[in-house]
Amino acid sequence: QVQLVESGGGLVQAGESRKLSCAASGNIRRIIVMGWYRQTPGKQRDVVATITNGDSTNYADSVKGRFTISRDNAKNTVYLQMNSLKPEDTAVYYCYAWLLSGATMIPTDYWGQGTQVTVSS
């Protein structure tokens, strides 16, 4: 069984910074991609940023230049440094991993439980 556990959410003021962390644990053979998505009520879950095991990154246009994704492969952990936060960044942020577990030869999607980030104006 694989688990993704996020931390770092909370209430921040516009213009401030916040760092999210997500640790993957369990029967993991290889993590291929990790990333962050976010969702607001009534809307679909959208990608924020992703990073491959080769450190190739991809960002949503709305966060380019403000957010930075990174990962620690030894700890199976992904981070999202969020700077210059705006009220429109308010959402539940979900950690994502596409990985090979010990139970299967097929890469599988896994999601964290989500962490709320609220940016006040």
C-alpha cells in the first residue's frame, strides 16, 4: 500500500510565502512523476506543477515565476514553494505521484488527502 501525506497548508496573507511538503511511503519501487494539483469548490482539479525523476518541471501559467517545485528522491518527498501568493491561489492542494509499487508492474496514480491553502487579501 502507498500513501501520500501532505503538510504545510494554512492561512496566509496576500504577498506572503508558503511551502507545501508531501511524503510518499509504502511499497514503492520507483516514483516517476510527482506533482501538485489544486481544486476549488465546483471546479475541476487542475495541475499546478509537476516534476519527473529526472527533475524536468512543468508549471501552470498562473503560477510560473511564483511557485517552485522540487523533490528529494532519497526521501520520496516533493515540495512546492509558493511565493507572492494571491487570493486566487486559495484552494485545496493535492499531492500526486505516478509510480511503480511493489504490487504491480504498471505505473499507477496516487493522491494525497489534500491540504487547504487560504490566501487572504
